[in-house]
Amino acid sequence: MLKKTPLASAHKKLGAQMVNFGGWLMPVSYTNVIDEHLVTRRKAGLFDICHMGEIKITGTKSQDLVQQLVTRNINGMHIGKVYLSVICNEKGGIIDDLTIYKMAEDEYMLVTNAGTKDKDFKQVLKVKKQMGLSDSAVKVTDISRQMAKLDLQGPNSQLILKKICSADLDSLKFYSFIKTKILNIKAVVSRSGYTGELGYEIYFNSKEAVKVWNKLLSVGNNLGLKPIGLGARDTLRLECGMNLYGHEISEEFYPLQSRYGWVVSFDKEFEGKKALEKIKVKGWEKQLVGIEMVDRGIARNCYQIFKNGQRVGWVTSGTYSPTFKKAIGMAYVDKKYDKMGTKLKIKIRDNLVEAKIVKLPFYKRS
Amino acid sequence: MAKTNPKNLKYTKEHEWVKVEGEIVTMGITDYAQELLTSLVFVELPKVGKKTEQTKTLAVVESVKSVSDVYAPVSGEVIEVNTSLTKKPEIVNEDAFGAGWIAKIIISNSKELDKLMDADSYTKFCQKEEKH
């Protein structure tokens, strides 16, 4: 039985093609991936992200627990800020990438990937136990099912949101959030997203999901707002060189090799630090890079990469870029071949097709 | 809505169409198939001279999210391919039964054509698939 978000029937009414995404019945597309991608870049798109996980951590020791759990230093993090980080196992492998919301002095919300939420939750409890923290000192709650999450992304997103939210969105900075009301419903609105555009991630009670979804679509209609499926969500994030769990990152990889080195703070303690300190000195074999096809063809996930007849890596994500109208991707390659401009061969079916290493991200909002 | 399946063509269960002219067939994918695939962004054409075998992979069509095999509707040899699809794969979306043809094949065994469906049977076949 596939899990459903509160919006599953709304998607079907909109004619969405629904697929199994990590055990969830999700819309992959409503019309076509290219149109949905371009609408998000040029106007605005609304995404059902209710499948993602939210974990609430409260209590006097909540900061200590989060600090030990995540690789990024949260000392000095202000209420109303959002941090992107990863959490690692004791070997330094990535359990998940997630965002941390500092809701109050003693309250944090972790927003996790859908497929990793349960193991993230277990890791939080494991770290709590290791630290000998009592339930009265810190409480960990999985609030994923009560919490709806909608992403409103694109250049028109602010104008659209202003129609149903009176908060001061102009002064809301990137990776910051406010507690506000939307249609008289309590909501957390953060200026962030997974598309590289101006945009918002909106959290509220999942019972109100259909109401907010429909209202946003109707007030956004004349500003070009469209519902967007996971297909375009994937191509949008890939153009921005953003990692996707299960593709660029997993417990098999260290943050240092997957372009997440910047979220690892060696100036504090955290799970996996000892292992990562060793890796930092010793180095790593495979490096995550951006690739672009030189010859005709589209590199896809798991396609093998060769240099001088030797296998030197594989493609983690690859697609046709609707913005640039060419085939792009991300890949792990041997570190000695990770320089910009390096030519490589990608095995596409029976052919070795030329590609080159390029700078990430492919897309940056002007 | 997919376009009506032309009466003068024959169809496979894998959603290819063929137009028979003597010993030569022109083939492509049906409008129903292109609609399911959505905008094509890449077509890998067979080489001219390729020996084909009925139901075996002949070409590959890719959308942003999918990679799909196109199967040979008949056994024989490829004598011409639609090179305009290399630069403009979207022609398949625009005109699947016409300008979006993929290859021409000389048939080696014309009896194989009996295994293909006519337009009415194919239309019913698609309706059935839709219900699944």
C-alpha cells in the first residue's frame, strides 16, 4: 500500500500522472516536465512536498543534541534561521541531508528527506541516548504526518504569497523563516527551496493542505502559477547542482567528497567527526563533479564512465536540461580526473559517448 | 487526446506503426505512444544496414525522465533512417504518423505482417491499456 499525501486526490483531479516515489504515491507531472520546469523558472510553481519528514526537538538540552547530531556548527544560530546540514554515521557516511529550523531558544525542527525520515529519527534517539539525555531534558517527536509542506517557487512566488499572507515577506532573508498565518491558518514560511529560484517552503497543519493548495493555485493563476510534479523538481535541482539522497549522497559517501564539505564544522564535536578528520587527511577516491555531454546522448543515473579504457566513475543524475537545451549531469569520478574540462567517455547502451567535466552549478539565478 | 490511428497502417503491441509499400515498410511510434512519453528530447536511430528482428530493439527514444526502446515491427534490414529526428526529436511528438517516422526496413519475411494489428484492433488495445 503506497503512502499518500493529503493532496493525492487533488493531484488526480488536476490530471497528474502519479508514480511510486520511495513508497509514496506522488505526482511526477501534470502536463509535461519541460513546461513545468520552465514555468517555475519564468513564473511560479507549486509543489506538494508533504511526503518529507519533520522532526521536532524541544527542551533545555535541545541545542546540545542538535549540535552533536549535525555536522554544521549551530552555535550562534538565531531564532528564525534555517541551516542546511548533513547528519553522519560514526564512519562519516551521510545518513541524510536536512534543514534545521531554530523555532525558539529550546526548540528545533529538522526537515528530512521522505525515504530517510525513519532512520534519521532513529539516529536522533541514538545520539540522545549516547549523550545520556533524559526525556525531561530533551523531547524528540516525529511530526511528519501532522505537517503539510508546500513549496512555492519562482520569480512570481512572492507576489502570489503576499495575496494570502500579510507577513513582511520583503524583509525575509534567504534561509530565514517567519511564523505567520495563511488564510488564518498558523504557518511557518521560510525563504528557501530546491529550485534555485526565489521561493518559499510553507509548513502548516496537514488537515488544511487541500484548502491552502487550492487557494494558492487560484490566487496565483493570473501570475502564471502551475502545479509542478517531481519530474521537474528533479531537473530544477539538477540544474542547480543540488544533491539528491540516493543519487549523489548516501551512507556510502562522505560529505567532503559530495560537495558538502562546507556544512562540516571541524571546530566542534559531532557524530562521525573522528572518521571525517581521518578522511580529510587521507583524502578520498571519488569526487562528485558536474558533467556535460560533448557528443549526442543523455547520460543517466548509473551509466559508467571511462578514461583511457579504464572505468573511472559513474553518473549519479543525468537529464536533458530544459533551461540550457543540452544534456547535463552529476557524476563521481576518480579524483585525479576531477578537473574542469577533463574529457571522459560515458557508456550509453553500446556506445562510448564523449562528455566533459564542467563547473557546478549549471544554473544560477541572475 | 491521441490522434485517430490511420486505417492504412498496421500496429504492434509495443506501439509502433508500419506502413507497407511492397517489400518496404516505413515505421515509427504511434501518437498514443508519443503522448505517453511526452516531449522527446533524444532519438537514437539505428544504422542503415542494420539487420532487424521482429520485436527486438531497433531504436531508443528519450524524454526528460524516460528512456524507452522502440522495437522492430518486422525482420529485415534498415535501408533509411529519419535523420531529421537527430536535431529535432520533437517532430515525433508533432507528427508521429507522418514526418516523425523513424526508419524504413526491407522485409525479409512478409508473413510476419500477419502478426500485426489493424487500426481498429489497435485502438481497442490502447483503450484496454488505459484502464490498467
